[in-house]
Amino acid sequence: MHRSLILLLVLMALLVIGAPQGISQPHSTAINVSGTWSGDWRNSKQESGKSTLVIIEEANGLIKGEERDETTSYSIVNGQRTGNVLTWEYRNVAGACRNYKVRIEVASDVRTGELTVSGSYAVEDRCQENYAGEYLNYKKVQAP
């Protein structure tokens, strides 16, 4: 009985003061990801490049915005956030040939607290072949 009470008190203290430093905590929807994010991407067709994500997060978890590179811009469709995962689509890209499904995850550097987003995308290409790609450590370059 005494041992159980001590264990309960230790657990309650951890809840009050937080987890030990150096342990990465998952992000809740309380952290707003709205802003401009830039980074690198690559795909299974051996292509790579840089792009900018403009993310607008609304209070209900709805995600809006766009992705841009030097020559094109794609509007986010069906964007949503669940915890630290954001999902959306780009539709009828490249002459209405391609639909993209995007999934990115918000993470933070344990040492600096800097947020990054990384993830993947799958492309249904009705004119050529389907392929996939990934977003690599996009960093926030401008807050909303």
C-alpha cells in the first residue's frame, strides 16, 4: 500500500512538472502551423527541387493554402489536421493528368524547439505513370 502511494505521488509530480528534458513530445493542434515553409522534395522519378508551402490552419483543423515553386502553384484541396499530421490533395495538375495526395508531419528539434514538416506524397498520373515522393525537413520561413 505504501509503495503504491509513493508511485502515485511520483506520477502526479511528473504530470505537474512535465516529462524529462530531451524527450520529444507530440504536437497537439494547439501549435498553429500557419505560415510559409520552404524545403526540398524528391520523387521516385529521380527528380528533385525546392518548393514553398503556404499553410493556413483554421480553428477547426481545416488546412488551406498552396504549394509554389519557381514556375507553378497548386492549391490545397481537402486539407485537414489530425494531431501533428496534415493531409491534403492537389487535383488536376499538369493539364488535368495528375492528382496528388499529401501527408506531412509536424516535428520539433528537441534541442532548439524549431518546428519542421516532412512527409510524403503519392501521384496518380492518368497520362503517364504513377509515382511517389517526399518532402524533406521544410522549415518555417515566415509566420502568418
